[in-house]
Amino acid sequence: MTFSNSVLPYKTASWLSSRTEESLLPRHRIAAPGDVAREQLVASKLGVNGWKRWQYFRQHFSGRWGDEGQCPVSPRSQQSLLRALESLHFPSEVKPSLFLTDDGHFELAWRDEAGKSVQMEFGPTEFELFMEESGIEETHPNGLLGEVIAKHFSAK
């Protein structure tokens, strides 16, 4: 079998190798005061996978996303998530899952000791709590986050 030297499997467009442009979304970011502490908090509470998801959401969902124009990550939602993580204590075998809602809100989900679902969604002004075991489904202003966590999730 003979191969022709003139047939290449692909070609690089000449404009691709002859110019550079600014990236629309830079991949680097400048660390802000407290970033290391926040990253350590997220990693310690959510594990490496949770930390990776948090980073991914922050880096790739800061603008509109999805086919329906879902909302970007809410900075206030992130603040509430971090405040909750400071107060929540999970059993060592539990690593909550982190999600991003279409509204740009962070949501934590995990299983309690009975294996029942627990979910917290952190909005910009209020948070939602769902606890399958006790049938609780509540919405509270973010100002009550510490109180609600102490009431339902105090260390036993």
C-alpha cells in the first residue's frame, strides 16, 4: 500500500497560527483575601470532589449558561453556602454533594443517619431546607441561617 505525501489528515488554518486574541473568559484569577481559608473550608466539608465542583461552577458559570439562559452563579448564594459550611457538622462518612440550580444558587444534598435525604438551597436573600425524615420543608431569610442550622443540625 502506498501513501501519498500530499494528503494530510488535517490542516491548521493559517489564521489560527498567525494571531492571538484576548480570551473571553480568562482562566486565571487573582486571589482575594480569604480565598485560601474558603478553599480549605470547602475542601474539608465537601471533600476533593466537592471542592472541584465548587471551583468548576465558579469558573464556568459566571455568565448565562444552558439552552434556556440559566442564571450565573449568585455571589450571595456563595456567601450563604460558605456561612452554612462553617456551622454544619457532617458525620465523617458523609460528604454532601454540591449542585448549581438553574437560578444560579448553590445547593447541598446529603443523606442523614437514617439514610433520608437532606437538601439546602442557598438563594441571595433566603435559603430553603428540606429534611425527608421529619417532613420539614421550610424557607427562611439568610439572616436566620445560623439559628436554623443550630436547631436542626447541632452536634450530637
